[in-house]
Amino acid sequence: MPRGTPVAEKKVSAVARLTRDLWIAVGITILIFALLEGAFIGQRTLRAALFGTDDHRDAASEGHPYADQAWYRDFLTARANVREKFDPWRTYWAYPLSSQYLNIDSSGYRATPQPAARGSSPRRVFLLGGSAMWGFTARDSLTIPALVAAGLDSAGLRDVIVENLAQSGYVLGHEIATITQELARGRKPAVVVFFDGINDIRTTQLYQEPGRAFFEPRFKHLYERESQRGFFSSFVTPGERSKLVGRLLQALGADPWRVAPQKPETCPRLGAYYANMHRTSMGLGSAWGFDVLFVQQPMHATTRKALTPFEKSFMGPDWHVQYTRDCAEAIDSALAPARGTSYQSYASIFDGVTESVFLDRFGHVTEVANRRIANALVGEIATRLNRQSATLSSSPPRPSR
């Protein structure tokens, strides 16, 4: 076969060299990126091992109630290992975890140590909420649900199982979905408590409307990326998941948690949303025969307690604090007709406390503060359980067939 012309051979040779050079350049770029990513992750890991994580350093700050508590460092290490799996109805749900102070069972529920329930048909008490109810800053035995279980047992209610159905980051919509899933599986409660406030206020701030959840953009992006997945999109994925790229974007101002001053109508809309969700849950309770209690959690921005210097250190901008107060008041006003029956506000529960109880601006409190909240809940729940027992005992017996 005759060979091509010298000119054609030179063109082929030039294209081959260009292809080779491009391939080498791409390979070197990927290698450099991988080395930088590895170095960034490595230094973070090394710093965490030598000096602790950001949470460890915050816990050691002046005035922190747990600054001299050895258990808290181990607890924070375990908390950093909590992982979530995808859940089609609630976005995510926790994987099991075993540690000294923080345990999650095979169903994804935070462990709730409690006395064994007596009787062949124990009544269930479901406690729902976000990280404050889940126990973000408390050992298993000193979470709100564990303390409620101990209090109900001390009150003589020993045919009860208390279940912690909260998850960190959950909002009211997640919790309603959780209840419907439990009911669909035949797990009927006697009492359901929704312990909320800060997460719904925070997401309303982030998205300028109520009824939204944390991490929505992340799950939306992952779904759309997968549904439109093509050959070239695979090359983008490593960059999207890069810790280094994420840190650089944050440094450039692309912070997904940045909150701008809100429109004045957002808080009233959040109040209306809560009223609608309260009505929905009451409908479920009526249909299934369980009591419902909505509790507005105590918040750093809404309490009237004299804040300690430590608690003042994380107040944040004045407009942010005022917005939180405005939205909390909107929720309280919207649920006011149910106050004393199916709604209570715990905004003033710490008003007379002088020591630090709030650990950050997101409603996380000390274990001692958890006990005060739990004692109040025990009274609410015991009243409902005793009323149910009295109703059953006064009901006429069914005729035999």
C-alpha cells in the first residue's frame, strides 16, 4: 500500500503530539488536584487528632458548661461519626451507631434507656423534634426522652414505652411524615409530642418561606444530576464532592447557610403553616385515638433569662435575633387557641435560671436543662395517660357474643 504524502504524515504526527500533550496535561491536572485534595483532608484529619474538631474547640471555650467534663470530648467524637442514609419519605434517617455515650439502634432511633414496661400491651409515647429532642448535647441517659421515661416511671406510669423519634435537623414536616409511617406500620402511640421551633424558623429564614427542610438544595441537585446523568457529568462529580472545592467556594462567599434579612410577611406565614400542621396532627390523633401535644422549645433568642457572658457570646446579629423572636411569637399566636390543651410554649422555662443552659443559638441545652424540660413534659404526658386510663375504666363493658 502506498504511503501518504509527507504533508499528510506531518499533520497526523502533529495531531498525535497534540493529543498526547493534552492527555498528559489532563493527567497532571487530575494528579495535582488529587494531591491537593488529599493534603487538605489530611491536614484536617491531623488537626482534629492533635487539637480536636471545631466542636471540641468550642467545648473548651471559656465559660462553656462542659469545658471541664471529660465525657463530653468522647461524646463529640461519637457524634461526629453519626451517619444518615436516604429515606424516601423524610429525606434521611440515621444509621445504627454504638459508643459509650451515644447509641442508635438498628431502626435508626436514638437509644432511650428506661425501665422495662409492665403489662402485655404497653402504651407508647412518641417524642419528635430536631436535634434538641434527639439529644445533640446529651448522653443517652440524659436526653429529654430518657428523662421523660424515668419521670413517668417515678409517677407510677409503668405500662409505658418512651420512644425518641427525633432526628438532627428535622422540621415539622419530617415529623408528620414520621408519624404517618409509624401508623402505616401499625405502631399506634398513646401520646405524641412535637418539640419544635428553631429548625422551622431557621429554614424559613434560609428559603424565605415556611415548610422547607434543611439540605434541600443538596438532594435536589443529586436527584437532577442522576436523572440527567451522561458521560461528561461523571467528570463533574468529584469536583462537587471535593472538600477543598467546598472550602474555597465558602471562602468566596458561596455559603449555603448564609441568612439574609427577611421579608416581614414570612413570620406570619410560618405561624399559619404551624396552625395547619397542628390541625393535620390533631386529625390523625382523632382518627387513631392518640393525644397530641405541640411544644415550642425554649430558644436562646426568646428566653427572658439573664444570659450569662457565655450565652451572650453567640447571640449573632440583632436583626437575626429579632427575626427569631418575631417568628416564635407568630407561632405562639397561631397556636394560642390550643394553649393548655394541645399546645404549650416553653419559652419562659429558664427565666429564673442564673447559670448557662444554652450551648449555642440553635436550641441545644445542657443535660441539667434537659431535666427541667423533661419534668414539664412528664406532667403534660402523665395527665393525658391518666385521662386515657380513666376513660377506659369508666367505659361500659362490651356485651359478650
